Amino acid sequence: MYITPKDSRQRYTKQCLFDAFLESLKTKAVSDISVTEICETAGVSRKTFYKYYTDQFAILRAMQEDMMAEFMEQLNSLPKNVFAITPALLHFADKHRILIKAALENRGAGNFIDTVQAYLYGAYHVDWEHMNPQMTNNEVKFLFHYVTSGIIGIIRLWLIEMPEEHVDTIITKTDYLLRITNPASQVDSTLVGVTGFEPVTSSV
């Protein structure tokens, strides 16, 4: 739990609920986890649970908010460019893979993915506009969402279908793809064999 309540008893109770919910998420979808199950694992009464949350989806949202606060703090220390934030985002997904997998599968209001995209655009769009002076602001916005949606798609594919892949492998593949879609970047030819992708050649 990243956002820490001031009251120690409240902090302990919420941490127990978070830990119990996370344990259930290892083997079940959010919709298959009951409040009773969470309470029994946490050693907390249903009455206490409902003091804080309405259901299992509410606790998922609360955990995403805490996770987002942690990620925002990390982003504030990074250079404002996609090649710096992408490895950080992938390492973060690796650290919180169970919770982010649940967030990807349950995209309700205030979900982690949409919140990340909105924050990243707000924090980085000026730098993107500076790097792409030939584009209008709207064109940069399209480019930004194209790139970030692709990164989130990679995270979804990785965590849901290829969880055995190491985060460093995902970072290498993602960096390569970012560079071949960015005309201002150079592709490191030594990465082609590592990524499994073929070099991109122009037909012009």
C-alpha cells in the first residue's frame, strides 16, 4: 500500500485487505473473488471491509490509485522522453504484474491504464511537440497516443499471454520498435538478432 493512512490501525487493516486481494488475484479474475474470501484471508470482518470498500472492484480501484501514486513519483525523476519512460514503465509493470494484469482486464473508470496515458500526455506533450516541430499539436497528440497505446498493448500481451518473458527482453524489443517508428532515432543493428525482428529497409 503506497498511500499510507495516518491511523496505524486503519493502515494495518487496509494493508491486510490489499494483501489478501492480491493473493486471490494470482489465481482468479476480479469477478470471481468474493468479499467473503478477501475478508477470511485478511482476518477482517465483512463489516470492516464495507467501512472502506463497496466490493472487490472498489478495492481494485483503490490499489490502482496507490500504484499510480508510486509510478508518478518515479516519473518525476526521469527525463521527459519516451526512451527513458518506457523501460521504467516496463520495470514497473514487472514489479506490479499481478495488479496491472487485473487492471488490464477490468478497465473501469479511473483505471490504471487510462490514468497513465492521461498523465503521460500532460507531462510530456510539450517535449513531443518540440521534437516534432513539423507536426501540429493535434498531430503530435495522435502520435503520442499511437505510441503509448502500443506500449500498453505490449504490456498486455506480455503479462497475459507471455508472462514467462523476462522484463529485459521486453524492454529490448520495445526499444527497437520505438526506434523504427521514430525517424529521428537510429536503430542499433546489433539488436536485430536479439529482438527477433528483421531490419527495416526502405522500398523507395
